[in-house]
Amino acid sequence: MSSATVISNNDTTQGTCITAGIVGINNKTVENCLFIGSISGTNTTAQNAICGSSAKDATQENCYKAYGIVTAGGSTATLDYLNSDFFYTNTLGWDSTVWNVYGLDYERGLYPKLK
């Protein structure tokens, strides 16, 4: 499994950190996303595959994390989903003219790529 870039929000008054795979603080809507990777940090108060924290009216819609990821946040995408072009184009709504979603093999590291 490859590592993802972690976006974090450091709360210096508390000396803690909120870490997340997609966005540190969600102020609006996060949608149609997939988190593949790992999350780590020191002094963390929260770890979430999608959002570290969210504003009161913020939403997460149609967000997934890869199977085997045990942090909170997002629905779990099964191995069948992760290897299926249908999952990316129809479930997540990714455009196949922008993304190469064919010939995928999650366990071998063959993930969708931008064209």
C-alpha cells in the first residue's frame, strides 16, 4: 500500500493535530473521492480517511476509503470495487476521458491515473 500526503491542521493552543487523508478541515462539501494510503501523526486528536474535522453545515458525499484502512470516515471500497472501472466512472463519477481506470489491480499497485 502506498502512502498518501497527509493534510493536517495544527492546533497550537492544544498542542494537538487533526490528520486526514483528503482534507484537514472541511468547510463545504467533499464528494466523489477515494482515499488510498495511510495516515499517521504525533499528538493527533483525530484521524479520518476523508476529513479531519468539518464545519457544522459541511458534508461528505459519496466518499470511500480502500478496504483494509481502519480509520474512521468514508464507506469502505471492496477489492472488487477498487479493481472495477465501473466503480470509478459510475459510482464516483470520474470522467474516463480524464482518468485511466482500465487494467486496474489494487493489490499490485495499479491504481487510476490521470491521462
